[in-house]
Amino acid sequence: MDSYIRFENVSKYYKMGEQLIIAIEKINFEIEKGEFVVIVGPSGAGKTTLLNILGGMDVCNEGQIWLDGEQISAYNKKQLTRYRRYDVGFVFQFYNLVQNLTAKENVELASEICRESLPAEQVLDQVGLKDRMQNFPAQLSGGEQQRVSIARALAKEPKILLCDEPTGALDYRTGKAILKLLQDTCRQTGKTVIVITHNSAITAMADRVIRVKNGTVSKVTLNKNPTPVEEIEW
Amino acid sequence: MVIKGDGVLKRTYLKSVLRSITGTIARFIAILVIVALGVGFLVGLMSSTPDMQYSVDRYYDENRMYDFRILSTLGLTADDVSVLRDTEGVQGVMPAVSEHVLFRSPEGDTLVGAVTGLDYTVLEGTGEDALNRTVLLEGRYPQQRGECLLLRSGVSLGLQVGDILTLSEENSDIMLREDSYRIVGIADTPYNFSIESETSSIGGGKVQITLYLGDDCFDADCYTDIFMTVDGASELNSFSDAYWELIQDKTFLIQEIGRERVTVRFEQLATQMREELEEQRRLAEEEFQKQEALLEDGRVQLEEERAALARAKEQLDANAALITALTEAVENGQLPEGSFSALIREYDEGVAAYTDGLEQLAAAEKELTEGEAALAASREEAQEKFEAAEEELVRQEIQLEDAKIQLEDSKLLLAQLKTQLDDNARLIEILEQLKEAFSRNDLASAWKVLEQLKEILGENSELVHLLESALTLGQALPERLEGILDLYYALQLQYEEGMTQVADTERQIAQGEAALQEGKMQLEEQRQAAETAFSQSEQELAAGREELTQNRTLLEETGVVLSENAESIEQLRPITEAGMDSAEDVRQTIDNYQQGQTEYDRGLVMLSESEAELENGRIRLEEAKRDAESEFTAAEKSFSDPSEHRWYVLDRNANVGYVSFESNSEKVDAICKVFPVFFFLIAVLVTLTTMTRMVDEERIQIGTLKALGYSDGRIMFKYLLYAAAASVIGCGIGLAVGIRLFPSVIWNAYSILYYQPEFYCRFLPEYAIGFSVALVAATLLATWLACRSTLSEVAAGLMQPKAPKIGKRIFLERIGFVWKHLSFTKKVTARNLFRYKKRLYMTVIGIMGCTALLVAGFGLRDSINYIIFGQFGEIMKYNVTVQTRHDNETNPHNDLFAILDNPEQIQDYLLVHQQMGTAVESDTDVYLVVPREMDRMEDFISLRTRVGKHSLMLEADGVIVSEKFASVAGLKVGSRFTLDDGNGTEAVVRITGITENYLNNYVYMTPDFYEKAFGQAPEYTTLFVKAAGGLEQQEQLSELFLKNEEVSSVTLTDWTKESFSNMIRSIDYIVLVLIVAAAALAVVVLYNLTNINIAERQKEIATIKVLGFYDREVGSYIFREISLLTLFGTLFGLVCGIALHGFVVQTVEMESVMFGRSISWLSFVYSAALTLLFSAIVDLFMYRKLKKISMVESLKAVD
């Protein structure tokens, strides 16, 4: 049986003037459904490009990307939008909440455009923000904002949850709490969660670790027994 | 854009500024454009009035427009001129002779002309004393008598070089010598550069053509005008206060001179006048005597006429009885047709014939009676004759009968004889045979025969016995037989003879019978012939009798007719004797008599008229004597008091062109002050929002610079430089375009009112620099404000992303049911609207300005359009105005009314008293209109209120005035004002109504009220005419009218309409400028706002794109806000537009014109549609930009 997510020889170039910059080259990996995946690598290794392409925000120049039997790499612009709309949940490093909407409204912003979304209250309860639902983002702490962001992503009931440095703008403790939330979500809902980070310490909690270096996958590790977040230190 | 900390700060700094500019070129251009618009509009419009005034002032100076114009009640002399020339501070002195006269154009139109006579060299504009110089457009200057120079205003009347103007016969007491003047040139002059014409006391009341010609064309002993310029005046702007101060000073000086000169002139004239007065008095005396003599002649003639009339009366009376009879006869139809004498003759002849007839009838009767008697006699005679003849015949018949009877007897005897003979014949034969037998002696035979005889005679007869015996005896024959034979023969002979005799007698009887028959027949014939002859005579007589009877009847009838006619004929006899031979003659006689009567009556009337006339003449003469006396006394008196005479020292305020141009250019100034305020405000707002955004964007950079040790001032300097660069370049562009464009457009718009000189667009530093500096300073201030708060933060804080502006709950959220029904994008829109108030104001004000400008522009067009459709369609329903020379009520002119009563050309007309008067308090020219028939007024002019359109009725004790006049004079219904009727009579009248009216000022009143107010009856010299057909037909009609001597002028409303259509064309320029300005305003504001909105929310947009919003959804998420603001702005703009339009219209209006106050709904639609179109264009443009936003932005840190 095919894997849930599969990258086959995926390459992406950017043209900067006359120079051709290779962002990623011939990347191959597979991810199974329900896995908590960490993609790790130093800055400029091509993590973000990978995320962009997997998240349907960008397209690759070569290779094929498969998700749940669909070839994402063959989608046109409109199909990509639909893909983002229904299949992908994003968690941004800087939360990207709409400042002018309350926590609940921010969640509803996403759920409103979906067909089968979860009620905002339920999702916010799930991420532990039951009491802060009516607050505006500016009235929330960073961790709380990130929880709203996660709730917004989860409310859409996506196939995969893509998290870009979810702890990058958070302090250690809060970061850990967010990671826990993500891991719990993965375990409880069976969603495929992909976390992109430069922090190698996090790899311990993943089911699958994909290491990226200079635009290629240097190593894919499978953890039989992932360490709970609480036990990880960095 | 991190600046490296090395040495060459300045260059790096500039580079950074330059990079900011190139990096945000759209933002830079936005500031630049709005500043350009602001400055262009502001400076352009602000300098319009100074430019216009400058251009006209320059025109004045170049052509040496007068500063003073002197008029005198005593005329001006060469001495006056030289005194003025010698006066200190006086520059040029130009004496002139001028007057208003009526001309006839080559087409025969009467034209009011203002004629000015100048020295030929002065006319050409040479020398310092040549003032109010003309600028030749065509042809040449006049060089001799009979030539003239026409001002351009005349060209529009169809006059051209080469045309000859003739003096109208109506002129009286004029100074011009020549009868006709050839136009040799056409020119403009600053003295008369307004299309608005001067008023005149002659003709239609307005000067139509202005002519310049040599002063030798005038027969004048003094000048009428002296024009002057003074030192230092030309250097000053004619519209400035400085100029007017100078003029004020000089006025006193000149008035002083005037007082002296008038005294001198007065003394001169007084002596001269007294002598002249004496002469005049003498002449008047002679004239009066002549008049008296004439009156006496008149009286004598009157007496003669009276006598003649008396004679006529006598004659009439003499004939009266006859005429009465005749009239009766005529009326009763008693008079036969045909010649009376013939009738009488006929009658007399008839009577004679009747008498003759009677005589003849008697004669005929007698003759007839005699005839009858004769006939009876002859008939008797004939009868007798016939009876005699008959008797004879009868006798003959009897004889004949007798003969017949005898004959019958003879015959009978004969028959008996015959029978005997016949019976004896056998015996005789046997006897004979016996004799024979005896004679021969044959006795055997004799016995045989005797046997036969015995059979016949029987055996016993004696003879037989004798014979037997004889024979037996043989004796000879017995004698007895012989004797028997003889006897028998004798008897036979006798019988024969008897038979012959019978035959003869028979024959005689037959002859007698035939003769009798013939006699009878003859008698019968004779009797018949006689009978025929008698009956013929009888018939003839009967016919004669009948004829006679008929003749008698006829004659009797004739007699009756004659006797019947006798009376009328007898009646005719005297008429014929009176010399009338027919009914026609009689009627003629009656007519003649009646005519004589009428003539006599008329004569009587005429006589009494003549008497009255004579009496009037006598009274007039008396009056004239008195008048002359008082005139002479007055004249004497007038020359006894020099203080009544003075100089009138007029300045340019007495010049129509100057005054109207000054007021119009000031109106422009008023408008120009409103419009640019918008732009100024918007420019500052745009700069403020733009720079705030820029500073926000570069927050981290500012923090970095601050951390690197740059001072606040230096950091801020970059943004100030940026703003300064944009606004200075904007000012440059705005000035370059605005200074030329706007003044020129406005100048052109006024070309419909003036014959304008060359226009000079100047760079006016006080405006150009002043406003530029002000706007640049304002943008810099806005920039400073934008930087200030950011710069006050510490460097570390700045390095941090700016704390996001807290989301706020808005009022709308409290209304739960509304809020819950809004979608998120709508919620965001609602919150954003109130979150960024600066942008809200900017957009709403900008869009509002845009819409308001459009509404004002289109509305202005509507307003002028309404002058045409409202004034000439709804209010003035007539299309031709005819001015006549005399009152049409008391003195109707038949030929004129023949035209007017032709229904093919004229639908209807109204007699009106129309006169140019003045409202004294406000010094407003008004037309006094007094319709003759009040009830037909509304068919020609609709009097109604503008608001509500309630129709107004003229009341007996007040006037209705036009709206514009009421507002200019500040009058309301119920107010009173003093009205001068144009002839110097004043009356205070009360306003009972204010009527909608757009062109000219009118005061309407009833004839009775007019008479009450001004003490004289209205003179209906004006006709409002509704002509049929189009312009061409109306122009033909106009020509027809003008051919009539009674008509002095004809005006077609279509001509006026046309001039307003031209005005609309020039207003279209202004509307176009407004549309372009509005478009620029809308585009700049919306573009800028959207640009900022998008830039600021780039990350948000990227995020929602990542969340899977389609492009369309993203677009509506962003644009809904702007669209909503645009909609609000448009709505406010429509409302503000009405106000702006109202202001503009009232400012632009001239004194005698009221623009329409309402804006058509279509203009609102256009304005809103254009605004929305501009907004849509911006949105479309920005949509493309929106699509280009990369989702990768969402991954970036907060900027």
C-alpha cells in the first residue's frame, strides 16, 4: 500500500536575476497517516520551501507529490486553493491571526469556508481557551495566540496539520505546551501532524524525523518509541 | 534597507531616500498627484481673477482707457479742454461729441446707435490725447465725412464693412449732419467691450450699435464729453484700491475746476441766451398773432359752413313729405319695376283701346242682328218658294195618278178586248178557213172547218146553222159571216190602236213620273242647297256672335284690369312728373335724401367738432401763450441761477464694461475660494495617511537607525525629504498646468459676455509660491506628525514589531441580531471602518468632494439649461415681441392688425405696456409690464411661485415681481419699494407676489393700478405675440412686421435662446474641468487608500489566501470596505453637491439672470455613476495587485 504522503524526486529552483538558486533537489520521503513528523534542518536548508510546496502555497519544478492518493504536484492554481481550503491546516510561526477578530471569530473565519468544520467553541475548548474566546488577539499572550492558530487549523478538519516553527516566537515553557498540544492532537485525533523546525531537540518526540540539509533529505529516522514532550529538554 | 555605519552618511542617506522613492513609487506619485491637483486648482483658480483683471487692465492701459469722463449741463468748450490740459497731473484730454440716434440698417431695421465724433487723428489713436483707443479688426479708420467705424457688437446684427447706415426719419433734434454713413472699419475698444449694452432714451431703450466718426460730421457748437487720463493711473491696476484712491483724489480736483469753468461758461451763455430769448419771445409773439388770425379765419369759415348746412336742412325738409310717401311706397312694395312713364303710356293706350273695343263691339252686334234678320227673311222666302214648287209637284203627281188610273182603265178595257179578241181568234181563224174554203168552193174543207166551228160554237149556234144551211144549200157565203169577219177585224184594229194609245200614255206617264221625280229631286236639292246656305249663314252668325261674346268678355276683363291699375297709375303720375321714372330712381331719390340727411347730420357733427376744435385751438393758443410765457420766465430764471449748472465728473464706474467685468471677475474669485479648499484638505489628509503608513512600514529600520546612533532629526529628515520631494515636484507640475489651464478656461467661459482682449496667464508669486509653500509645509507637517510618535519610542521598542492595534468592539455588535447575521468578512469590514478613522474621513471627504464637484458641474449645466426651457418654455409662452411707435389701444394701426389677425401666422397676441423702469432703493433695472387684458395674461406669461408652482394672480393694489429682483433687492411678499417708471415718476408699490422668472427683472401690475400709481394711463406699445411655425417662419414674420412703419422693433425669443445655448457651451468647459478634477480626486484618494489598505494588511491577505480563500473572496474581503466608504461618500457628495451647486449658481449669476435652482435627477445619476466608475477603475487596478500578493508573506515576521 502506498504511503499517505510521498515525495518523489521533488526539486524547486528560484531564479534570481541570471542566477539559478536550487532550493530543494530530488527530495524523496514518505509519511504514513497519523504520524507526528518533524522536519528538521538548519536555516536555508529548504525546510520552508518544502512546507510551501506541501502546503500548496508554491509548486515544485520537478518530481511528484502524493497525498492520500492525490497528486498535489499536478494541481492547478484553483485546485491548490481548494486543497488548502479543505485538506491543509496551517500553524504559523507568528500565529497570523486577524487582529480585528476575536479568538472565536478567528477560528470561525477558517471554519466558515469549510464544508465539514468543527464548532469553534469545541475546538477552542480543546486547545484550552474556553475562557478567552471573546478576546481579541492583542489581548492574548503568545502561547494563547498560537493555540487560537492551532484551533483555527483544526476547525477545518484538515487531512494534515502543517506547523511552521510553531514555537519559534514562544518562550521555552509555552513552546513546550504548544508542542504537547500538537502531539496530543495527533495522538487523539489521528491527524498527520508535520512540524517544521530548526530545533533538533524536538525530534525526539516525533514518530518520523526527516532531516534536511542543503536542499536534500539527508536522513529519515523512524522512532519506535517517541519521547513525551515533557521529558524533552533544550 | 539597512544603512551601513560607515562614513559617507549623507550619500548613503540620500540613496536610502531615493530607494524609498523608487521602492514605493505608487505612494510617491499619490502624494505628488494630490499635491499637484491641490496646487494646480488652488493657484489656477486663485489667479484667475487677478489674471482676468490684469489682462483687462493691460487692455485698458494699452488703449488708454479714460480715467475721467466729464459731462456738463452747459456743454463743454475748447477753453475747458485747454484748461484741463494745462492742469497739473492730467495726462491726456480728449474732447468728443456724442449722441444717440436712430439708424436704419441696409435691411431696414431701426437700430439705436451711440455715435461718438472725434478728431480724425485722435480717432486713429495717434497722440497722447487719443483715449479709449479702438483696435481695428477689419477695414480702416474713417477719413472723411460720411464714413464711420463700427464696434464689433454691430457685427452680430449682420452689419459689415461697406454697409451704409442711414439716419432714421424719426430722429429729431440731432447734431449729425450727413444722412448716411458708410462703415469703413470694424473695431474693438476697451470703452465698450461688454456685450451688455448701454441704455438709451430712444428706440428700444438699449444701444445696439456704437459708431465712431470724425467730429466734423456733427453740427455742434460745443463738446458733449471730455475724456481724461491722469498721471500715475495707468501704472496702477484699474481694479485695485490704490487706483481708486488716486481717482478719488483727482475727482475733487476736477470738480473744483468744473465749478470755475461752469461759472465762466454760464456768464457767456447767459448773455447770449437773454438775447436769444428776446428774439424768441418776439418770434413767439408773431407766431401767436398768426395763430389768432388763423383762428379768426376758422371762425368765418365755420359760419359759412353753418349757413350752408341751414340751406341743406331747408331743402331736406321740403322734400320730407314726398320722401315719406315714397319711402312708404317702397316699403309697401307698391312701386312696380320698369319705367314709370312707359307704364303710364301703356295704361293710357290700354284705356283708348278699350273704348274703341266697346264701339266696335256694338257695331258688330248690330251687323250681326241685321244678318240674322236677313237670314230669317230669306229662309221664309225660300220656304214659300219651295212649298209652291211642292204643291205644283203634288198637282202634277195627282194628274199623273189620274192618267195612270185612266191608263189602267184603258188597259183593263184593252185587256177585256184582247181577251175577247184572243177568245175569238180560233173562231175567226176557222171562219177565215171557211171563207177561204168557200172562196174556192171547197165545200168538203168547208164542212170540216164547220165541224171545228161547231165544236167552238156548239151545234146550236145560229151561225153554224146559217153556214150549215148556206153550205147545205151550196149557196154563196152568207154576208153575215163577212159582216162577222169585218166586225172582228175592226175590233182587232181598234184594240191595236188602243194598245198603241196605252203604250203612248204609259210612256207619257213614265215621262211625267220621271219629270215629277226630277222636279222633286230638284226641289230637294234646292231645298238642301238653301238649307246649307242658311245653316252656313247661321253658323257664321253664331260664330260671329260667339266672337262677339268673347271680345266682350276680353274687353270686360281689360276694363277690370284697367280699372284696377288706375289707382297705382294715378299714383305714379305725380312721381313721374317729379322726374323719377323707376323704382330704382325712387330708391335713389330716397337714398339721396337720406344721404343728404346723413351728410347734414355729419355736417352738424363736424360743425360742432370744428367749433370744439376752434375752441380748443383758442384754448391751446391761450395755453401756448401761457406756456411760452412761463417757459421764457423759466429760461430767464434758469439763466439767472448759475448754481443749477455743473460738471458731472464720471469715472470708470460709469462704464458698463468696467462695472460688469469687475463684478464678474469677483464672482470668479468667490467660486475659486471654495473648490480648492477640498483639494488642499485632501492633499494634507493623503500625505498624512501615506506618510504614517510609510513610517510604520519602516519602523524596524527607524529602530535600527536609532540604535545605530542617528538623531531623531536626522531620521525624520528622510521622511521629510521624501514628502518634500513628492510635494515640490507635485507643486511644480500643478503650477505648470494649473496656472494656464484654469484661468484660460474661466476666461473663455466669459467670452460670451465680453469682446475680450488677449489673455495673460501670469506667474503670480504671491499665489504660486505662497500656496506651494503652504501646501509643502502642510505635507511636511503631516509627515512630522506621522513620524513623531514613532520616533518618540525607544530603539529597542522599535525593533520589536509594533504592537498590533487592538481590535475594538463597535457599536454595531451591541445590536445582536444584526451582528450575528453578518458574515466574517462583513464583520471585519465593519470593524475596520471604525478602526482606521483617518482613512474613513479621507475617503468619505474625497469621494464626497468628487461627487459634489460632479453634481455642481452637471447642475450648473442644468441650471442654465433651465433658463432656456423654463423661461422660454414654461414662463414666457410667447415667442415674438413687437414694439410699436404708438399706443395700440387708442390708435390701432389697421395694417399691423391685419398681420396680427392672420391665423396662419399668428396664434394669439396680447397688448402690453412694457417699459424699462428702476427700483430706486436697490438701483435695479426692471421691466414694468402691464397687460391690457388681465384674464389672458396667463396665456402669455405664467406667473407662479417657483417652489410649489402655485399660480399667482395680479391684485388690484399691488405688483408681482420676479424672483431674482426680489432677492437682489431683499424684498418679500408684503414689502414696499419705490418704483421709477423710467420717466422720472416714482411710486411706492407693495409686493403681492413673487414669480418664478429666470431672465431679466420684471414688475407686473394691472392697468388700473398703473394708472393709480403713476397718474397716467398705460401706453400699449408692446405686443406679445405667439407666432406659428419655426424660426424661419418667425423671421419672415419679423420682416413683415418691420416693413410696417408702425413697428419699431421685433424680438424673437429664439435669438435669446441661442445666446444662452452658447453660454451653455462655455459652461461645458467648466463642467469638463470639474469632471476631470473630480476624477483625479477620486482616483488619487481611492488608489492611495486601497494601496495603504493592501500594503498594511499584506500579511492578513496572505494568511487568508493560505487559509484557502479564493481570489474573489479575498477581493471582496478587502474592497467591501472601500466600496462601502465610496457609497457613503457618494451619498454625502450628492447632498453636498446640492449645497455646492446652490452656492456656485448664486455666485455666478448676473444681476438680471436667475439660473434654475433645481438639478435634474439625471445629473445626480451621472455624478454618482461617474464616481462609482472611478472607484471601480481603481478597484480593478488594485485587484490585479491583490492577486500578486505572495502567500509566502504569511510566513514572515510581523513588519
